[in-house]
Amino acid sequence: MESILTTVLPVFGLIVLGYVFARLKLLDSATARGLTLFVFMLAIPALLFRTVALMKPLDAMPFGLWLAFFGGLAVTWVLTTLISQKFDSLAASGGAAAAMAVGFGNVALLGTPLALAYYGEEAVIPLGLIISIHAPILWFAATFQRELARHSETISYRRLGRELFWSLAGNAIVLALAAAALWRLTGLGLHPVVDRMLAMLSDASIPTALFALGLSLATYSLRGQWSGMAVLIVMKMMLMPLLVFLALHYLVSVPPLWAKVAVLLAAMPTGANAFLFAHRNEESVAAVSAAIALGTGLAAITVSILLYWMDSGAI
């Protein structure tokens, strides 16, 4: 338990620090946005590129990991879509925003720092395998669901394909992972100067990501439809990790560390991309915003419990 507390408390302490800085207006919104862009566009991509470029051959193929994680996500997504129709705050456009909120966890700003802080650099491999296809798949699925609910007879598959392409082309994390995989094929390794630069950026990624997350939390509000928010939190932080755990233990076989990282990522609270989707379409904004704010706070407790269970062999 001591190792869990020494990992979880500093992680959420940095989040709280960022939140306090934002609430006291010690940093303006432009600075907060710039810091978040630095994390997404440079620091985390550098960490993933360096690790993948230098990693040893994989212990296992990624298909079992993908099947368990995204299979659990898909079941949670479908159930949320059905349940959302019973709540006015979640029912818009076939529940697309609600489904996005339970599928799109905060795997970059919170899940990655937590996994690396607790499991070390070996966690980068399962992290990269999940993150590399996480955003494109969910953006496409949510957009497709919304379009199908609103325009089932006139849906444009060409436009959906174009959106998927641009979501891939504009995602620095996906590009970094793809570039690293290609670079590995050359067998050239990394020049010491380049390696040192990437290492410095990698070292900055975890604290910067957590502080940036705290800054962003100050922009979310708990006001809104509390029933809808509760549904999103329960589905995202309880049902999805349970389904992923069951799939990893009874349906597929993956390395133990991969399984632990996958369950940890599945238990992450709703991430900012879900808010962006809701806000862009002006649907379920209050419930999604509140789920991000409260869910991130609750994660300090739920993550500690989850890590304890995994360490004790209970799950």
C-alpha cells in the first residue's frame, strides 16, 4: 500500500497544483492551452517514439490486448447508448456524446503518467499499443453513430472516411508511434544527441501532463444533470474496467503487465476529447463536463483501490 500511496498521491498532487494555479489565475488560459499542446504535440510523442524505437522485440502480439480492451469498450459503448435514451441529458443524437464519454478515457494526461510512475518504462509498450488506435477509432465511431441517428438515409461515408484520415494525420501521438515503428526497421538506433533530446522531453512529459490536466479541470463544471453524470461515471470507471478484466482473464492471453496496464487505462475517468465532441455538437455538454471533473477527483480513490487489488492478486 505504501508504494501505491507514494505513486498516486504525487500524481494527483500535481493535478491539484495545476487546478489551484488555474483557480487563482496565476496562469492564464493561453498559457494553459500552450502547456497542454506541448504535452500532446511534443512531450508524450517524444516519450513514446524513444521507447518504441529502442525497445526489444514484443513479448506477444497486440491482437489479444486490442480485443480485450476495445471489446470491453464496445460492450460498454452499446449499453450506454441504450441507457442514454432514458435520460434527457444524454439522449441527443442517439446518445453519441454519452457513448464517447464512456469510451474515451483520459489515457494520455492521466493514464500514461500513472502507468509509467507505477510500472516503469516497460508499461510504454501496452500504453502505445492502446493509445495508437484509441483516438481515431472512437472519434470515427462517435461521429458515425451521431450521423446515423440524425441522417440515417443520407449519411456520407466519404466524409466519415475523410474525418478518420485527418484524425490520424493530425494526431501527434499516432504519428510518433508510426514513425518509431518505421525507424526501428532501419536498424540505425538513435544518435546520442537525438537520444538525449528525446530523453529530456520524456522526463518532462509526466509532470507536465499532470499539471496541464489540473489546469484544464478548472474549466469544467459540476453543474448540470447529476443523474446523467452518475451514469457516465459508473459506466466508464466501473463497468468498462470490469469487462476488460474479464476479457483479459477468460478470453485472451497477454503478458501480465499488459493486462494490468489495460485494466488501469480502462478505469480512467472521461477525457477531454469527449468534452470536445460534446461541445462541438452542443449535446450532453453539462453531463460530460461534470463527469470529467468529478470522475478525475474520484480517480484518486478508485485508482488506489484498483492498484491494491492488482498487487494483491485479487484481480
